Amino acid sequence: MHSTTLPNSAVASKSTFVIAIGVTIALLYFGRQIFIPLALALVLSFLLTPLVAAIQKIHLGRVPAVLIVLLFCFAVTVTVGWGVSSQILEITSHLRDYKTNIEEKIQSLHARKNAPIMQATATVQELNKELAAAPAVTAEAAKNRDQGAHTARPIPVQVTTPPSNFLQDLRTVMGPLAGSLETAALVIVFAGFMLVNREDLRNRMIRLGGQGQLNVVTQALEEASDRLSRYLLLQFLVNCSYGCLFGVGLYLIGLPHALLWGALAALLRFVPYVGTWIATAFPVTMALAVFPGWKQAVITLALFALLELTVANVIEPWLYGSHTGISSLAILVAAVFWASLWGPVGLILSTPLTLCLILVGRYVPKMSFLEILLGDAPALNPDELFYQRLLAMDQDEATNIAEAHLHDKGLTSLYDSVLIPALRLAEEDRHTDALSERTVEFISQSTRELIEDLGDRSAAQKSQPDDSIENAQDSRLARINVICIPTRDEADELVAMMLAQLLRQAGCAGARYLTLDTAEHMLDRVKEGAPSVVCVSALPPFAVGLARSLCRRLGTRFPNLNVVVGLWGFSGGIAKAQERIGPGCTDAVCTSLSEAIQQVRGFAGSSRNETPKSDARNYTAPLASD
């Protein structure tokens, strides 16, 4: 009974989720007359919030500050809109004047009339006309015949027109601008209420989504507000500056209607990827239509290239980073999605709305898939990606991942952040029988070959030191011998191999590791090696108990030996790791290779005469660099 209930509930939950998404998309589409002004007002409120706050600092109330900002924005919009509209009307009235130049340029692009390709094209066109003409003649004759056979006197119909009201007359007078003006009026009203009552709206959103997770929702709203306000304000300023510079440049070139092209460039630059190209196509076409030659069109393209390269590669990365937190594919998909729902307005709003969805996915657990699908963060961590490629038997790509991390972070970070977590994932899957013997052998062998190769290359490059631990030579380490012993699995042996390699690079020439064997045989080899420090390598969670047992046997058999236990990647930190091992069992506990090297360095710096073994069990080497 229980085994069938759980899958059915999971299927029902997924079906409900899919239905909810479908209903939401349908509501956004069919209710676009309300949702479009609401979305525009939301974006506008984020954009104007810093201005309202700045005006409030001069001891004005919230309502007067909002009114001043809205009136200023309305005045600027009306002024620019009036100028742009007049220039559009002027262009339409001069279209006949541009016909001659356009025809001349089209003729100049045509090839010679007697060219073989042109002759073939003309022949195909003539054949198409002849083929299309015959069915047309037949259809016309049949139509005339039917009309002659069924000629009837038309019945007069009297249509009664209902009386119109003032709003209908106004819409008729305004024509196609009526819908835009209605949307603008709704946007102004919504934005005004959002700016005046923003704290109340924030508290209601927290109440709505913060039951049991008040801190999470508060953090999400704060980050969304700050991030969106800063991003939208900077983007607005950049695009307006871009449009002003583009318009001034076109005016200096001598192109008519520079205000129109500058405003169009500023507006279309909100459209990702294709907006700037569309905005440039219009003035280039105008230059071809107005001027007799090609010079002005080429200069216009050069101006666009100069501005776009400068703004996109210098100004925008300097102001608000080189990315918005949205992946490139997500920007394209979002642009298509919102444009399909809401038309051109959705295309302009696609990036801000997608950014809001990413923030929702970051802080609402059930919506986390949004951040994974839309965000620009890597879908897998480096250790997960490395392990995944080994699972796919792709040793080359796994090596490339390791090489990239090595180039950016260094060898110690590669071992601590990539290889050890990947080995831990492999051990967890192996102990649950999720991996075949062949896969386990491939993962171990590939990792061993990678460690050996990296060790050989690092040893050959000692002449190029850096600030990493593995290249920080310490003369104190040269005076001691260190043996790294595994606890129970080959993964423990691989980490011991990494630690011995890093210790040798740090200056401890006597550092070595033991291959996996029975505990008694490894203890005999420790006695033969006569080390000063023994590092026990244990990969949690399965090796902790055996590591504790091995430490006790080392302490009993070699009472004067310093023992360091490495619980690699232990999530609880050093304090919890020490608690798991137990008191009086070891001299030091560490959770990473860098900590282990610092612990060994601490033992190397302490004198035998100054630190008797009875006190060494309570000694913890400092983690800071000496």
C-alpha cells in the first residue's frame, strides 16, 4: 500500500505543477491588458525609487516627492514623444522625395543584364508567370459563368448605427494611439500607487510568502529591490546616453531627424541582442535614401560600431558588471517567450522580468529550478562535473576540468575542492552499490594517473614559485619524516598520495605514503620508516571509525609519535571532527590538505625538548602561516 501511494502522490504533485504553469501562462496572455501596465509600473517603480528617496531627503513628504518625479518623467516623455512624432510625420510626407535615390542604389547593385545568372533568373520568372496565368484565366471564366447563371437582385439591408459616447468618439479621433495612451495612463496610476505605498506592498508580500520563512522572504525582497533598482537605473542611464551620443553623431553627419533615430536607439537597446541592430538599420536606410552616395551610410555604420564596442565592452562591465546573472540562452528564450505573450512591450521587459524569476528561484525552494534554468551560474560544481565525466568514462574532459581549476586556483585548491569531493561522491555511490566494479576501477585509476602527472609537472616547475602552500618552501619541514597512511579504501590512499606530494613540494623531502594494506602490516612499515609525524587519511563518512581505531593503535605502539588525522571534507569543521575522533586519540585533526600541511609545519617547528609527548596530545598547530 505504501509503495504505491508515494509514486501516485508524486505524479499528482507534478501534474498539479504543470497545470499551474499552464494556467499562469494563459492568465498572462489573456489578461495582458492588465498585466502589461502592471509589469511596466513595477519596473518603473524600481527605476524611480532612488529618485523619490533622494527628493525625500530634502524633507518633502512621500506623496509630493512621487508627484514631482512622475510629473518630471511625464514632461520629458511628452516633449521627446512630440518631437519624435513630428519627425515621423515629416518622414512620411517626404517618402516620394527619397524614391529616386533608392532606385539608383538598387540599380547600382544589380549585375549586368546579359549575365548568365540574370538571364536564368528572368527565364524562371517568365515561366512562373505563364504557369500562374493559366489557372487564373480558367478560374475567371468559371466565375463569370456561375455569376451569369445565378444572377439575382440584391436585397437592400438597412444598418442601424448605435449612438456613440464621448469615450468612443475620443478613441476614434486618437486612432491607433488610443491603446498606447490608455496603457500609459494605467502605468502612471499603478506606478504612483506602488511608489507611495511601497512599504505596505513589501509587508504584504512578506506576509503572503513568509509564513515559516520570514527571513528568507525578507532577504529575497531586499536583494530583488536593490539589485533591480541599481541595474535598471544604470541601464536606463547607459541607454539614454547611448541614444544621445548616437543622435548627436547623426546630426553632425547631416542625417535628417537625428532626434528620432537617437530616441529609437535608446529604446531598442533595451531589447537584448537584436535591438541595436534594428535601431541602426533605420538611419542607415535613411542615409541611403537621402544622400546620393554611400559615404554617409558607411559613416553611420562606423558610428554604431564605435559606440556599441565602447559601451558593451567598457562602460557596461565597469558600471554593473559584464553580466546580469542570466545565461545567454535564457535571455534569448525569455525574449521570445515574453514577446510571444505581450508583443514588443514583452520584448523590452524580458530581461528585468527574467531577473525577478531568478531571484524567486534562489530563495523559494520549490522554485529553485528557475535559477538553475535561467541563471548563469554553472549547473554543476567543479567536483560534481569532474565526477560526472569520470562516470561517463571521459578521462580527457575530466582532465581538462582539473587543468582549468589548476590554472586558476593552484594544486592544493584542486585537491581540496575538486578531487577529494569527487572521491567522496564516488565512495558514497560505491557503498550503496550504485557503481559497477569497472566504473570504480576506472575512477580510481584515472584519479591516480592525474595525481602522478600533476605531481611530476609541479616538481619540474619549482623554479616558478607562487603564493600557494605547495610551493612555499619551509626549511623546518626538511628536518622531519612524514608518513601518510590510508584507513580502509583506495580513496583514502589517493588522498594520502596527494598529501605526501604536497608536503614534498613544501620542502618535506621525507614525506611519503603507504599503499593500502592490513593495519598490522602498515604499522610494521611505520616502524621501519621511523617518522616524526604520521598522517592518517580518512574519507568520511565511512572511514571515521577505522581512523579512530588506527590512531589508538598508533598511540599504543608508538607513544612518542605525533599523529595527525585528516577527515577530508568533514562538514562539521575541525571541532566536530575532533569530537568524532574522540579526546586523547590524536595530536591534531584537520579537514583539508592545506590544514594538514600547516599542522605538520607546526610539529616541525616545535622542539622535542620543549614539547614532551604527554603535552603533545593536547597540542594544536596554528593554522596561520608562520
